[in-house]
Amino acid sequence: MSPAKLSVFGLHAVQALLEKQPDRIIQLYVQKDRKDQKMQQALDLAQRHRIKIELLTRTELDRLTQNAVHQGLAASCHKAKTLSENDLDQLITKSEKPLFLILDGIQDPHNLGACLRCADAAGVDALIVPRDKSVSITSTVSKVACGAAETVPFVQVTNLARTLRDMKDQGVWLFGAAGEAENTLYQADFKQPAAIILGAEGQGLRRLTREHCDMLLTIPMRGSVSSLNVSVATGIFLFEALRQRNNI
């Protein structure tokens, strides 16, 4: 495949692509001896959209996906459109109380995939990352995200600090995760237009990012572990926001 194309693999990821963005798919690759209901559903969708299907052996599919856990299904497809700061105005105004997830310098594709999955489950309006020194959507990210990479708007911005200023000017409150913060996430009001910001693995938020936050928040912990994986922390923050918004 050429660099302009992306290989998406795994039943959930390919199924989401078939359901939501079938026009992106160039060709489907199916393991010859994999026959079950979920696979048949994917094949039916592919045939409905007249997508070319190629049957491969397990060895051939392993080679195509570089030995990833493909579950017998992969797709070559055009990359999803990556949004920029120019699209943020529309994303902010499309909802009365938008909720954004901002990841400041996440470089592990597994973490980004897991964060996308949390974002989709919590109804996040967009996931925002800086263009430099951050992982973008890759085959691994798409696989880990289990389809969420195809549903959550992904925004790459050139200057994160400037983006944060612009979001504040439009009424979005910025909540940053910081282990040493005095306030816990349970003291924040997530019912208003909000962006939850988490930093890179092991480093946390950068100085400029912290300075633009309206409030720094911590997750109260009682055990011996001093910090949580960024995707775990993302889930905790997002579902506290969802709990508040659902008045639970």
C-alpha cells in the first residue's frame, strides 16, 4: 500500500468504517477460513457498498497487517480527514455545551487509541492534539480504538497555546489534570462548555498549557501508586463529566 493509504484491521474497527465511512474503503481483505456471524455482517456491508473483497490465507493476512491481531479482517482505505484549528469554531458552536478532550503530547499509539475509545463512549465532541510531538491516527491507533477513530473528530493544531486562548474566548472552560493540584475533579463543574486536558506519559502538562487552564484538577488516590496511565485517567475524567451532565 502507498503511504497515502491506511490499513485498518480488526472486526470492530473495520465494521465501524463500513457503517460510517464506507467511501473511504478501497478494498477489504478477508481470511479465507474465518466464517461467523460478525464476519458475515461485515461482508454483507461491503457487498452492499460494492467494495472489492479479496480472500487471503492467515499467513498472507498476518504479513499484510505486520502480524497485528486482525481477527481475520483488514481494509485498505484512504486516511480520514484530519481537522485543524480552522474547524474548531464549528465544533464549538454545534452544541450548547460541547465537551472536548485535549491530549498534550501523547506519543504512544495504544494510549491514543484507548483515549479515543473513552472519548467516543463519553460523547466527546472532538479530540484535540498538537501537530508536533504527538501521535496521529495510525493502524495501531485505529485497532485499539475499536472503531472510535472513525467516529470522534480528530483535530491537530499548529499552536496549542493559541488554540486554548481561542477556546477560552469562546466560552470553553479549560480543566487540566495535574497530580499536585489542590482541587479534585469532583469539585469541578463540567456541565458548562468544557475541555479536559491531559499531558504526556510521565511528563504531564507543559508549562504553557498549564498556564492557560482555568482550573487544575487531580484524581484522589489512596493506594501506593502515584499516577495512572493517561488513558485510564482520561476515562475517569470523562465519565465524571458525563455523570454530571446526566445529573446522576
